Amino acid sequence: MNTSHAPRKLRTTFRKTKVISPLHTSGPFAVSSDGRSLVTCVDDEVVLTDVDSASETCRFKGDTTPVTALAITPSNTHLIVVYTSLALRIYELPSPSLSTEPPTSSTSSHIPWVRQIARAHDGPVHVLAVDPTSSYVASGSADGHVKVWDIHRGYVTHHFGGHGGVVSALAFDFQKASTTSSTPTKKKIDSADATAAWKNMRLVTGSVDSRVRIFDLKLQRTDPIAILEGHISVPRSLSVSSDGKWLVTAGRDSVILVWDLHSAFSTHAPSTKKGTRVEVKLAKTIPVLERVEAAGILSAMDGGEEKGLKVFTAGEKAVVKVWDVNSGKVTLTLEGHTVGADSSEAVEEQGQIINAIYLSQTSTIVSLHADQTILFHSLQNRTLTRQFIGYNDQIIDATYLTPATSSTTTAQADSQLALATNSSLIRIYDATTLDARLLSGHTDMVLCLDKGAAGRVLASGSKDKSARLWAPSAVGEGDGEGEGGEISWHCVAICEGHTESVGAIAFSRRYDESSPSLRFMITGSQDRTIKLWDVQSVPLSTSPSSSEQPPLRLKSLSTQVAHEKDINSLDVSPNDQFLATASQDKTAKIYSIEYHLKPGKGNAKGDLKLVATLKGHKRGVWNVKFSKFDRVVATASGDKSVKLWSLENFACMKTFEGHTNSVLRVDFLNKGLQLATSAADGLVKIWNVKDEECTSTLDNHEEKVWALAIPAHEKYIVSAAADSVVTFWEDCTELEEEEKLAEKAELVLKEQDFLNYVNLQDYRNAILLALSMDQPRRLFNLFQAVRPNRTVSVDEPNNPPSVTGHVSVDEVIRTLPPLELGRLLKHVRNWNANTKTFAVAQTILHAILKLRSASDILKTFDASEPNEALMEIADGELPGGPSDKDMRALKELLDGLIPYTERHLNRAERLIQDSYVVDYILSEMDLGILVPAENDAMEIS
């Protein structure tokens, strides 16, 4: 059968599959020792994120105040958090195996704390450190005091004062005994056992007075056993080598100091006498020429091929450097937060590293930057392996990309997603792993994005009055066989000439795979003009070696004054013959594009001519889009409507209304049969073009949805909003239809089974099946059929007792599980409210009360096992928790049963009373008839 002309099915169901939400807004961060879990702060909440899937695992219950410090134990079992309220809380971390499908931010669970110290210090706590055994945590406060806490018991084991101000850094120095393993395990370690197992237990502290102090945790001393003076500014990082021989300190005075602990403590053991100190000599001073915010000693296998002590530093220059202590030189530089040469100073400041963590198990350094980005640097591969963008702020535009480079044989369609936010940096996300990269080059906010050559090239317009073109290149190709490494984007061309912000941009749409090249690009600006640019000389890809070459400076072919107000959107028709513009002057315009290549010279000639003006919107037009399959164009306006215009006569064909605020984006779906729109009301709507009806509404945003991106396969719709949330909506129409067909087939089988059970008088399975199918009518008919056979008197031995009418039905009610009993009670409540069905309801209610004990019935309302059927009775959630809701369900059930039962009882009593009246009248009538007859007989006699 020929199905080529079969009508296409409408896409009506979309499900939220992935979400890019704020990961880190401010405050400290922590990473598990295995590198699989990331703990960050989003506003006043602490969030646990799975690193591999980039999805939120859970959140931890806070106290509504910001977090000042947090740390994860080396065993990855506990999280310690300190809040602005001075409360210290200890949480148990969930096992990674329990988060196979992590929930989104809106539905993730909140883990309660296992221990809390209401007021840990008298001042804010900014630093925490956990010992290698995961038994102790040290906290440093702004009041100059350091406390050591027992994690498992929650009390203070040591209290050290005497610091000259804010405590800025902490580090434990534990030297194991010969029989002790230093590998942290998830087994709970007793504090006394931990103390006995380690030969030396010291705590190193740094404070704002630029001094470094060493305290011995085994001695009964509250004063330091050594004071190190060498810094002239605040020491920001302390690190002790695994063998305990070296201490490295670094700070904002731009130097690394290496201290010889082995010589000091091997020749002079610390005395228990208060005031005696051990002199620790400075072994090496390394100038790093930048303010250091984090430093640490690397393990032997991460130091490189050269032997010796290796130290990493991270600070204001936004790079991680590895230093050889012996030579005092940099042996490795890890760059991940690259900044263009023409970037602004604000961009450079945003890239500064404010903290870094070294993970010895995975040979990784994780750095936190001032713009809330988190980078994972591999010391073995010497590359950036993972990047998280903590906060995207308001997302303005989005588009899918298909990078194809010389090192790739085939391009993966729509494998990356580009985002423009209110920042000069462009975000590039991997559409599968959500790994992110940042593109720097613009000096002001990026306002618009578009893709050319089927996604091979990216164009961006900015408030800096310029447009830039970006091409991909493959870096880290490895074997060089063509499968290449990571895709990196570089600026290859710049378009300058507008006098105001570039707020709209559009590429030519025609693209030939056999001879891939670009043709032209059009930009629209706040200066109310549109420019036509020749971009045929722009390469579709670059090599890593040529990425440092200066970008091309392009010239415009034509400039037109297009509108009376700001230009919001541009789009080019699929055949490159027309241009559509949208403006705040309430109009959209259609221009014809004349673009020709001069033979023999390779230069192009182009012009734009006005064809029609589309008038009809009552407010500014935010977006305009051509259909790829029909000669129509769609416009989205601030008047809350979307209009469809014909390109034949430029008349308005259809108007779509349904949004409650300005419609900001519109695009075509399903070969032009449907429209996707997003608006300032935070909603995304899917429309049927033929009927002008909304077929689906997608809701996951709280602010204006500025951006829509639809890949070529149209399996997803991506919406991005001003709430910094990106939502991936998957088309599940076919899946839902298959599920409905499967449900119908299963329902038919269950109905047939129900009839078979009734015919076989297998009432137990029949009742359970009717309850599971939630078909109260079938259940009512069954009870009504057996009710006339119920036994009122059970005194006769040959007559078995039957409350409902059948012994099997009585047995079923006697043995119903709590869940099914709750469903039955819900049906009884509904039947009891109807005069036609109350008799059966009273019979079943009598059977339940007679055959089930009170404690048995109360189990149905047990809070430990919530009954979903009864929860439907009590709408909403009470503040007290699940138990209050269960009691509310019981109250609602009784309130629904008692009044109607009393009404039925009163009616029955009235009927009984009326029956006595009838009996009396009949008796009187009989007496009146009989007495005269006797008198007549006497008279006759």
C-alpha cells in the first residue's frame, strides 16, 4: 500500500529529560576524593552533583543562611557544612549507586543532617580541613580560634587560640605508624583508634597575621609547638607532603615557601612544656609573580618524569602551574579558562582562580574561578577534561551546532549547543555530556547567535557593535587517525561597521555538502540598519596551529535603514531569496536578497530591496521565522500573539493566541505542520497550524523564555530562559501512543480475567483485580449480586455465617492488604453518598467493621506506609508531615461516612415508625369490620 501521502502525526507530548540549572552561585565548593561527586552552593542551599552525568543528585537541608565553609571527608561518607548562622552541620553522603537516575533541581530530595552544633564559633568560619582518617575536622574562625571536632561524636577535642586575626588556611600533618595504612576507607573509625594508629598528629594553621603555626594534637598543649615567619601577606594555602618531610605555604605575597619539617622534628621532639618551640627552617623560596589562592604538593606519579618535589599553584592569572621545587621553574601549565587578547579587563578578572583542590586518586586538579566556573584538569593527559559553568544568568539566545573539522571524517549532527547570556563569553555545551567551554572575544554582552553551513560555523552579535564568526578545530587528536580529540572554537572573522549594538544576525541557508562554503551573512542593529556581508572567504574549520592567527576583517556589501526602531530578529528564507526583519516599530518587513559572485575575481556583489511590510501587530515584533516547507513566515509579538503570513500576497493567514505575555520566540516543527513558541510568561507552547490550537504546554521556567533551539532531527526542543535554566524537551508522542495501546490491551485482558473469576466464583481474585483496575462499578455489581444471599441469623449450625452474602467475599474482606482496603473504603464512602447504592455500601462497611479489628483498620492509615488511595481523600500537604496527612485522610473518610450513615439510619427509623402506623390502621380497619358483623348476627338471631 502506498503511504507516501499519509498524513503526518502531530507531536503532542514532550517530556523534560535534561536540565541545565544553576550549579554554583557563590561560596565554597568541595570534590569527593574519587572525583565522582561535586558539592557546590546555590544561593543558600548545598547541592550534590554527579560529575559524569552533570546532573543534580540531591540537596542538603540548610538553615536559610549562606554557607561559609564546607568539606568532604576523604572516605567520601560525610559532608561538613558551616553556615553564616555559625551552625556546623554534618551530613551523610548518599552512595553513588543510589543515584542511577538523578532528579532535577525542582524534585531532588533534601538530605537531613545527622549532627548539628548550633554555635560552633563566636565568629564566621571560612576554612575547614578533615584529617586522613575521616575522624576529625578542624574549623578556623574569624575570631582567631581553631577547633578540632570529633566527626562521629560531635564534641571538641582541641581548642587553639592565639592567632592574630582571621584564620585563613588549615592542614593536617598525620604520620602513620609502620603497620597503618593511609588509604581512607568507608568504615567508621573510632577517634581513640585513630589517635593510637598515627605516630604524629599535627595541625598547621595560617592566619591574617602572615604567620604559620604548628600544633601537636597528641600533646596537652594549647599553644603552638612551632611558629613559621616568612610571608608578608595572608597565607592562603598549606600543604604537607605524604611523608611529612616538607611543608609548602603560599599566599597573596606571590611566593611559595618550602619548609623542612623532617630536619626540625627528627632532631628536636616537641616538648610538653608550654612555651617551648621547635625551630623549622625555610628550605626554599620560589617567586611565582602572581597572587596565589591555592597551592599543594603533588604525589610522585603526578610530578612528571623528573624526580623531586612538585608543587602546583593557582591564582590571579587563571592558570594552574606545576613547579619543580629544586629548579624553581614551571614544568607544566594547565590552561582551560582562556581569555582572548582583545578581551576586557572584567573578563580577565572573572577568570581568576579563587580556589583549587588536588585529587591524588584521579591525578586531577579542580579549580574554581571567579565567574563560578569549575574546571577539571588532568595531570596525566595535561588537558582540560571537564568544565562546569556554575551560573549562566539570563540566557538570551541559543542555537545547535554541528562542528566538522579536518580531523573528523563525519560530523555528528547537532552535537553541541551554543548559549548567549548577559555576558561577553559564549557558552558551548556538549549536547550529550553537558560538558561546557567558554568562547572569549567580545568585549561586551553577546545578544544574538546564528549558525551557518548547517551548523559548521557560529556567528554572534554583541553590544560591542560587532559581529564575530567562529569556526571549530580539533585539539588533542592523539593517534591522528581522523577521529580526533576535543572540538575547540576560534574566532576567524570580525564584522565591524554598526554604530550601535548588533541584536540580530542571520546566515545564508543554502549549503552544498559537495562544495562546502559560506555565502553571505546579514546583521541588524540598534542603529536601525541592516548590513549584508560577504563571508565566502571565511573557513569552515581551522587547525590548532592556525588558531592564533588574527581574524579576518570583513566588509559589508550593502547597508539599509530598515526600521524606525530597534531590530529584534532576522531570518533568511531556505532558498536565500528573501530576508525577514522584525522590529520594535510593530512591523515585520520582507526584503529580496540579490547576491552574485563576480566571475574571475572571486568577489561578490549584493544588495537588499524592500518587497513588503507586514502590519497587524499592536506591539513590537520580537521574532520572525521562515517555514522550510511552505511559502509562509511567522512573527511573534509583544501583543501576546503569533501571526502567520503568506509570501504570495503578504496577507495574514492565521493568528495564534494563548500566551498571557509577550511572545519572544517562534519556530516551525513537523515539516511546518506545527509551531513552537516561547513567551515572557515562562511557557513553551506547541501549536497545530491547521486548527490554530495549542496541542501542548511545556512549563519548567520561572522567567522569560528568550531562546528556543530545535535540532534537525526535531527529537528535542530546547528552551532557555532568564532564570538561568536550560530545559531539554523530548518528543514522546509515539512512546505515549504505544503506552496507551499497551494499557488498553492490558485492560482488555484484565476485564476478561475479571469475568472469568466471577463465573468461577473466584471472588478473591475478582475483587482484587477490580480494585487494582480502579473500576468501582464492576466491584459494586459484584457485591450487589451476592448481597441478597447474606445471612442475618447465624444460630443455625447448617447455615454458615455470611455478612456480605457469600462466605468467600467475607474471607476476602477479612484478608485484604492495607492498600486494597484503603481503596475499598474510598469506594464505600462514595457509594454511601448515593441513595441508590448506599445499601451495598452499608453492607460492606458492616462487614469491614465486623470482620476486621480496629487496630487492623488503623494500619491502613499508618504513616510509615502511606496509602495512596487514601491520600487522594486528603488534598494538600500539612506542615506536620506525612503522619498529619494520614490522620487528615482518616478524618476526611469518617466525615464522609458518618453524616450519610446517620441520614440512612434516620430514614430507616422513620420507615419503621411509618410501618407501625400502617399496622395500627390496618388493625383498626380489621376491628371495625369484624365488630358490626357480630352485631348484625345477634340482631338476626
